[in-house]
Amino acid sequence: MALLFLIGFIAIIALPSVLWLYALADVIINEFSSLMAKFVWALFLCFFPPLGTLLYFLIGRSQRITYYPVGRVVLICILLVPVVMIISYILYSLGHLPFIMEPPPKAIQI
């Protein structure tokens, strides 16, 4: 059950977040026909992330005048985020990665 929750979390939250990061990096690195178009896409991506990401990949990428790759860092994030999440889940389920620390024992008062 927990593994299904993890897979759902990756599909619903993690991967769209990485796609949003990819789109935002693409807007920042590449040049557009006008500075205003670049500014509008950056604002649209920041204020409406799901819709902005979808529209950027459908419409905005064709408005670029340069086609620089956004870098290996974003690609590594796309590949690494699910792997890190699965490894952290396995470590947590085995008890090696506690998220809530136990308080230290109280001193005995005389």
C-alpha cells in the first residue's frame, strides 16, 4: 500500500515538479523574440505552474530564438528524484532513516 502511495506521489507531484523546473530553466536560459515574452512566460510559470508548464511546452517553446540546452543538472534531477525517493522510502521502512527523532531521556531530579 505504501509503495503505491509512493508511486502515486512520484507521478502526481514529483515528475510534474521536475517538468516545471525544466520549463522554468528553459525560459531563463534561452532568448525570446522580446524581453516581455520571456518575462510573461516566467511569471506565468511561477503563478500558474501546472497550466503554465503545459502551455509552455505546447506554445512557448516555439517562441524561442535560441535553443540552448537547459543543462545536465535538470536532466539529472529528472532521473534522480524518483530514485532518491524510492531509496529514502526503503531506508525509512527499514528503520534506518527516522524522520521524527525521539526526545532525549529526561534527567532524574532528586
